Amino acid sequence: MNFTEKVYDRLKLLYTREPQLFPSEQLPAKYRTAAVLIPLWPGVNGGVNITFTQRTTSLPSHQGQVSFPGGGANPDDHSTEMTALREFNEELGVHHDHIKIMGRLDDAWSRFGFHITPYVGWIDGEPNFNPDANEVDKIITADIQSLMQLGVSCTHDFIVNGIPRKSQAFDWEGGYVWGVTADLLLELLLWIREEPSNRGEFRLSAMKQYMEWERSEE
């Protein structure tokens, strides 16, 4: 069994796990429902590829950052899964017929006001991407095994409202991600490696701390 087959078999088990959900009473009322799709597909020599997008600088949030395709829910989206698939199609031009949803990761959030449901999708072959230039500045593809190499996982220092903070990050030849995208990537890699994860609990705790700070500044 090669690495592609091992990863695919592991992803098939995502539906058997109970994701960490944020209690509705702890979610800020202002947070908008959103979803992202984490796309995986077979690479060369039995590898597995994962694709990110670099957002354009004209978008209202996370300008220029590297992220997974996704966005806020529309009123006619009947589920967050539909939101993830629709956003993936709008950003990268891949129809949902070509994507198999393998399951989902723990709830996530963004300080820009989003409650995020992350889905993992599998594409059987190399996708024919047709990115929307209004949203996507660049497509970045990485090999999963390269992201597991020693030293690629790191921390990112940044400042929010004058306060120094740190976040999960990944730095590899050809790409760099940090923040919620890197944290979702970490959770996915932990699942693939069959290692324990506390990412959902960590995100919930961080959200509570951030909301307490916001209230203290009012």
C-alpha cells in the first residue's frame, strides 16, 4: 500500500469521528456562518497533494493571505457542506461532481467574524483549476509528505490591536501559511498520522479569550 492509499483509507474514517463543535450559546451573535474545503488529490509517485489559494488584496478580509477555498454561507445554502462546495467552485472552477467529501474537522473561527466549518474533499485526479481572478491571486499546491518534514511546522508572530500574538504556521519551499489555515492543516496532518489532537478545544478557548478582550475594550 503506497502513501496515497494510506491517506485515502485514513480520510475515509473521518466520518467515524465526533468533531469538536462550538456550543451555540458561546458563539458571538455577530459571527457569520462560513465553511472551507480542504482539497486533496493524488500526486506523483504515490504522493498526495493539497491545494491552497493566495487571496487577492481586494477582498474584504484576510487580504493576500494563503488559505483554503471557502467563505460565508449564502441564504440558499442548505448546509455548510454546500457552502464549502459552492465556494470551491466559485474560487477554483471545480464542480462538486468531481469532489468527494470525506468528512470534516473541528469547528474553527476567525477574528474577522466567521464561525467556520472545515470539510476535507478528495479529487480522484489532478484538478483542472480555473481560478476567479477577483478572489484568487495564486494557486499553491504542496505535497503532504513535504509538510510533515521536520522543521516545516513552526510559529508565526503577529500583532492584533497592539498585542503581540503567536499562531501555528507551516513554512516550506513554495509556500507559507499561518493562522486558522495552518491550524486546520495541523489538525489534518495529526489525523493522517493517527496522532491525538486538541485543536478544537484550543480554538474554542482562544475564541473565548478573544471575546473577553473585545468586551474589555468596549
